Amino acid sequence: MKKLLALIAFLWVMTACEKSGEDTPQNTQTQIPYDWDFYLKPSRLYAVKNEKNAELKKLYYQVYGTPCGDWYDGINPNSKDSDLYLKNFVEGAEHARKTPIVVIYGIPNRDCGSFSGGGHPNAASYRAWIDRVSAIIGQRRAVVIIEPDAINYCGHKKGSAEYKERADLLTYCARKLKENNPNVASYIHAGNSVLVTQHPEAVANAIIDGGLQYMRGFALNVSGLGGTAEEQAGAEKFVNYLASKGFDKVRYVIDTGRSGINRPKHQNANAPYNSCNNFNAALGPRSTTKTTGAHADAYLWINGGGGSDGECNMGAPKAGKPYPEYTRHLVQNAMRVKSIEILEVPQNLK
């Protein structure tokens, strides 16, 4: 990603694995859209199938063989973020009787000018795109993560025109999905466990202003490096805080794509952001509805691994581009700390 969550926490001040929990899951979510398993996009497996080295093939399959979020911004009709690719993604999931994980990531000035900067040029363009997203999903099942990085409002204070526009756009997105897409469960990104426990009022105000009333809940740790247990503990505390403000049915999901080790130090002591291409991170629990959190709907690989977080260290590709060296570290670290179950490569990919 997309914006480092430490930076998000800093901006909010200005504006005022470890295996998860227990070995035996306490909860398994089964209502729509969680009544189907998560969808693995077939193209994720190309890197596995095309790899000739058996050891690397097995390493790659640990990442690319797991269902994960697909990120869209709908800006360039010729890119893989386009409406056509979204349509193919959700249609493919429906045909396979699986639930896709869709990440909406196109709000104007997304990431506030950091390594994943961009987004739609204006509010009208963004609303038109959200209308198209809603129409494409239609009656299909989907888990939708709404705008990672958006809740810091780029440092703009509540009451400013910039703050109001972003809050209105987030609310527009959530309300559109709520009204038109009955089989969608949507979640707004709320930062990480540190942010929601140290600044619960600021985060609560941000997501409430951003349309929480129209969503199923919030997502934590998107593209972050918080450990599963730590993120879940923070999420449960935040659920209770939201209940004290009148939101007593809030659920959450955790991005466990890199939650195998809790906030490891970066290999580069001078790295601008700890979570950006951190070679000491590890994959966390694969996408599942089997959780140990009382209010957790799922652990999800929202950021699915295998791609760069941006050009934040020497030689790193642009955000989202394949980064094999980083992938190898994520897998090898996960194997070392036993934060994932090792998958065997299917015969059709050997």
C-alpha cells in the first residue's frame, strides 16, 4: 500500500504471526455472502504454473494459491483496475459459486500523495464510478472493502470542505451498495489496532462520518503488519467502543495477508515506512470465516501478497507490480514461524 498506518495515526493526532488467539475457532460465519468459500482468481496461478524451479513453485503457491482481494479504481478503461476486469472477476466468482473479495480504491487523492497516490479526478467522476461498480455487482455475492487509506482525510480537519467531500463520497459508496446490492457485505478501513485503541474517538468519528451506518462494519490492518491476535484484540475493543456510541451491531474483518509476525522491524533502518516491502514480515492465516473473534466475520488476505507496496526501497517495483524477492521472504518467514498451513502444489500446476 498504500499508506503506512503509522502515518495515518500521526495524521489523526494532528486532526483531532503469531497464530491468532486459540487453535480452535470459536466462530464460523455462514450467512450471505459468507455461505460460499472465497474466490481464487485463476490468473493468480499463472506465476505458479509457469515457474520451472520446483522449490520456487511451492513457495509461490503458498501466496498465489490463496483467495485474496482484487483492487479496483475504474480510472483507466485499458488497465486491470477497469470496470471490465471487475465484471469478469465477479462473474467468474459467481460461476464458480465462490465469494469474491473486492477492494474499492479510487477516491480522489487516495493515499494522500504517497506511494499509491491517484484516484478519480473529482467527486462527480468518483460517484459515477461507484454507480457502475454497484451495477456490475448487482445481486451477486461479494465482500467489499471500502477505500483503504481514506479515513485520515489527508489531514484535513472536520468541518473543512475537503473533509466534508471525502466523508460524503465514502457515505455515497456505502449507501449505494447498501441500497442496490443486498448480497454484499461492506467494510470501511479503520486503520489498525494501535490506531483504534489509542485514538478510538477520532477513528469512530471518521468512519461514522464516512457512512458506517450503511455498512456491515470495518476492516483493520489492510496492507499492514499487525499480528492477527493483536489486531483482533484491538478490533474487539473498538467494537465495544462503537457500541457505546449507538452502533451495537458492528462486525469486522482483519487483513491477515501479512499478519504472521506482529510489526517486525524493517530490513532497512532508514525505511520511510515500516510496512512497505518489509522483508521481515510473514504471511498470516489464509482467507477464512473461521475466526476466534466474537465479532469477527473473517480473516482475509485483502492485500494478497506477491506485489510491491511501492517504490519505497531501492529496486522495488511500483505499487501492485510483482516483487518475487519480497514474496519469497513472506513465505519463508511464515514457514519459519508456522503462521500458515503449508499447501501442496496441485498436479495440474506442476
